[in-house]
Amino acid sequence: MNVLILAAGYATRLYPLTLDQPKPLLEVARRPMIERVLEKLLPAGGLDKCYVVTNARFAGHFEKWAVHYHPPGLRLSIINDRSTDDQNKLGAIGDIHLVLQQENLDDDLIVVAGDNLFSESLADFGRLCREKRQPILAVYDVGDLEQIKKYNAITLDAEGRITFFEEKPQKPASTLTGIALYYYPRQTLPLIRQYIAEGNNPDQPGRLIQWLYTRTPVYTWRVPGLWFDIGSKETLVEADRIFARLEKRP
């Protein structure tokens, strides 16, 4: 199984911190975010290769990082999508498609955003992926209907299968949202190619789920513990404080 880390954004809301440093390499409690993502993901098991897709501005930063960081049993590959700014970026789904095509991927794939932090292991996510062999979306209860408007709103059946999905809802009815952690089994990869070929929006990765769940069953997995989407200086500071505290526990 392969892993694809989305790391091609320009994080303009975090300027000046991200003018010369990609967001996933910013430190939280003295460690780059991307290392924290991989640390929690490795227990999912069965991971062979990790592709980090980034842009022309930051490809060198990730290549330098990869020289010194060696996650056990996982080979790293840095993919430059050749974009230079927000005006010519490919978008998250565009980047997934680029890696599928360029690397000729034909195996199960986990996709995760490089700025999504988890306090707990993702081992159970990996177990569910192997059990279901169907697309899986990680979900989290943010506990605030206003916050949901920044993300997406979903409805599930008794088995945790998605029955409704809306990106950036105006009138959400639930505080449960899908986050940027996905499992795409091998048989669904052609659907990602189809999504792009049809000219659909290549940006927010949730739009792919919104399109996909009406074509094939998409299940969910509830993220345990804490989850942070580092989109602002405030959330970066909060995550730094909380992870530093968690790591001081006996």
C-alpha cells in the first residue's frame, strides 16, 4: 500500500512563516508536522512507499528533509508538481491525479494532508481499510456548526457508509465532518482519473468524496483523540502547546 502526503499548498494565511518554509515542515512541539503525521500513520501497517507531492517553490526543502528523515520500512519520494503559486497550482485532487499518472500507481492508496495532526495512532484506520476494501473517509466531530461551514457536512447510515456529503455547507445539520485522510483501494483509482477527465473541480480533496459516494460505497472511520487542521497561526500555536503538554505526560 502506498501513502500520498498532500504538501503542495502555499499557506498564505500563515505568512510570513510560510514565505520560505512549507507548512508541513513547520515545527509543532519541536518536530516538523509531516513527521508527526507519518508517526501516527505508520502503525496502520502494510505501507511500502510514501510520495510527498509539493510545488516548485518548496521541492528542495522536502528533498533536504528527506535526506535526514527515514521512517522505518517506508521509502520516501518527493514529487514536484511544477506549480509556482496559487494562480497555477493543480489543486489537491489534481496533485493526486498527477502522482497516479506520473508514478503509474496501481495499488491501494492512503492520502493524507501534511498539515493534519493526530494525537492518537491511526492503526485502527489501517485495520478498517484491510477489512472493508472500499473507499474510507476519516471523520471527526468538531462540535461546532459554524466551524463545519469551513469543512463539509456528512450523513451516515448504520454501517458508517456515507449517504450525504456537502462541501462547505451553508446550513449544516451535524457537527461531524470529513477530514483529509482517505483510503482509496486499487479498484477505485480509475474513478479518480475519471473525475479529472470529466473536468471536475481539482482543488479541495473533499470534492472527490462528494462525487465518489454516489458511484461506489464510501465508508467512514472516526478519528480518536484530538485532530488539528493547521490553517492559521492560532491553530499552530494551540497545537504546539497541546502536543508539548501531551509529550510531557508520564
